[in-house]
Amino acid sequence: MATHPAVRHISRCSIRAECVADESNQPLHFNPWDLSMLNTYYIQKGLLFSKPPQTNGLSIITIIDHLKDSLSRTLVHFLPLTGHLVTHKQDNPPSYSIFLDYKNTPGVDFVHAVADVTISDVFAPIDVPPIVRSFFLLDKAIGHDGHTLPLLAVQVTELLDGIFIACSFNHVIGDGTSYWHFFNAWAEICRMGKGKHDHISRPPVLRRWFLDGQDPIINLPFSHHDEFIDRYQPPVVLRERFFHFSPQSIARLKAKANAEYNTSTISSFQALSALVWRSLTRARHHLPSHKKTSCKLATNNRSRLNPPLSLEYFGNCIQAVNASATVGELLNHGIGWAAWLLHEAVNGHSDIEVREGLELWMKSPYIYQVGNFFDPCSSVMMGSSPRFDMYGCDFGWGMAEAVRSGSANKFDGKVSSYPGREGEGSVDLEVTLPAETMSALESDPEFMDAVSPSQYHVSCSSFPAKIK
């Protein structure tokens, strides 16, 4: 995607780890969860900050230099982000394996950019404005591109009254938990000041986890990457919009879902996801009642394994759990019925299920492709998580104003969930839909009655009023 004309790149450089540990002499082998992401777009998330007061010599150049220095010291702890992918192939016996190598590494791309826009220009439009996509590097890059592209690229964009810090993070290297672990560590080191890279509060666990007895060198059933790469692009232009849900609104949804199904075990997020699933299905007027629809939830496997993996495990450790029903079934029942389907799907995702899934993958390896994994016309994919500590990323300037994402991994029915800025269980949902479907969602009484006014400092008067 072309850079927005209002965004100008001022400088570009490569950042390397300040010092390199001994483990860089050995390649890092990927497990099935990592390799499944070879066709997945880079994770693109970023934080928008009010510009720090430029006093006591704290100029923007000083800020940029400090971000570069602290990034170099952070990479000491997150060394896989400095490597590159390598494919090893041989014909006799046939072998095709992909691993991470640290030799001749390209480093991490770092770009300082300037945009002649304000924080209000980012917030005020109903839809996420196109300029936000130009705050991110490596647009349209997928995991396999890490053979030739950096595994991490950072763009720091200076707005007229703010700073946007955006990372494009190769999904083969890690999942959302790993992404925000890195982002928080970088912010922590930036706050600590120069020369204090030896200690961070949450050192990552870099050693990859494998099933007991599994050979870490996985032979993939391919002879060329064209056999598993499919760069999916939505067939129509999509709208992207944020919806805010206050703690009180979330509590009401949870109470309603549990009361309808006469239970107390449906979680807040399951109730919210059920609302989204039913509302998006209703907004897709063209769906016949017998059509199958599903709601997938990205689920962290770290705590589901027995024994559990450390929360600091740095890599991919996620799977999608799935609930499905016909359109008629979903819409003829209430939110409690849909939430219970999701509850059962999550509750059934145990250590046994996780290990059986990995064993099946080893027998028949596959790489995720949107077209094969998800029906973008009739289903919902709930990604990211309101549990990620996004607003804890304090670089020394205070809490971010908002989180935003790039164009990666966007398709009809993709919903990314983030914590609300005020905390206390609030949630922001980033919804991606075709224009007609989005308009129908904005006119859906049940959905809009649960949506709360935005807590951001920009006036919410530009947002459509709730329908009572």
C-alpha cells in the first residue's frame, strides 16, 4: 500500500542488539504453532501518545535517539527478533525445513516519520482513517517473507501533537502475547534510562516448546513455498471502526447471558463475543437461515497445557476454538444460547485437546490460509485480547491515548479486541466489515444499545447516536 502523502519518512536505520548472547551461535527451530503462521501477515499494532512536553532539552530528536538506544538494549532479551528465516531443502532423502538463523542478520528496521495531522484527525472520523495504515512498515508482508525482510520493523511517526509508535512483527516469531510482552519490555527499558539493560521485570522464555519426544527439526511436506503461500486480499473495500464497551455495559451483557441460560459460568468476553456474533449475522441480510455460521476465538494455550507454559513463553502458543450454528438457530435464540456455545468450545479446549491437535498437525502439517481456515462472508473471527497490557506500555511520557492497527490480517468478519483505556474491564472492539454490513450493524438496536460513548478526549458527537 502506498504511503499516505501526509506521512514523510525522515530517516531510516537498522537497529541491532547491543550485545549478543551465546545462543545466537545455534539456529532456533520452530514448533507447529510457529510454522502454521508462515502465510499469516505480520502483526501490526501501535500506540498513540500525546507529544511529551519539549522542555529540559527533550526535543523530538532526543526522543528518537532514546527510542533507538532502548530498542537496541531490549533486543538483547528478545534476540529472535534480530534473526532471519532460512529454508533447508534436499532431494535425497526429501527434506524441507524452515528455521531461524542469526548469521548475517538484517537487524530491525527503524523509521522516523512525520505526519501533518493531529491526534483528533486519528480519532474524530467514524471509521479509522486511511492515514493510520501509513504509520506501519512492511505492509502486505507475510511470515515467509522473513527470509528476506526484517522480522521486526518499527516506525515512530511524529504528529503535530502526538507520537505514534508502530511495530510490524513477524507472526512466525510470536503471537499477540509475545508481541505485547516485547512492547512492554521496550517501554520499561526506555523508562529506566541508559545502561540498564541487564534486568527487566519479565524476562522472556525463548526456548521453543515441543511435544515430548518430538524432533525439533520438522520436515514440511512441500518442495516450494508457492505450495502454501496465498496472499489473501479482501475482494471488496472494507470499513474499519472502533466500538467502545464500558465496564457497566460488559457487566450487563454478562448478567443477561447467564440469566438467559440459567447459569453463572459464562464469562464477560463470551457474552460480548456472542453479542457480536449474533449482531454481525443479523447485519448480513443475505444469509439464508440454513447457512452455517461460526465464531472463532483466538485462545492462549499457555495456561491450558499441563504442566502450563510460562506466561513469559516467547513464541506462538495459540489456537482458534470454534462454535457453530445455522443462521436460523443463532438468531432464533438469545445471547445466552450463543454465549453458551462459545463457553462450551472454550471449556473443552483442554491439555488433551491441545496435544491431540499438535499430533494431528505432525501427521499432516498445514499452513493457515484465510480462504481455507475461515469463511469471511458468514463467520466472525475474534482476535487479539482485552487481557493484553497495552496501556501499561509507558515510555516515560504517561499512558497512551489509544491503540490502533495496520491493514494486516483484515477481512470481512475480523474483530480485534483491546482493553478500554479506562480499564476496569472495559473493552474496545475494532470491527472490519463491508460498507453495507457495517451500516446495518450501526443500525442494529441490540448491538448499539450495548455500545458506550468513547472515553477518548475527542468529542463523540461525530458518532451515530444509539438506537433505542
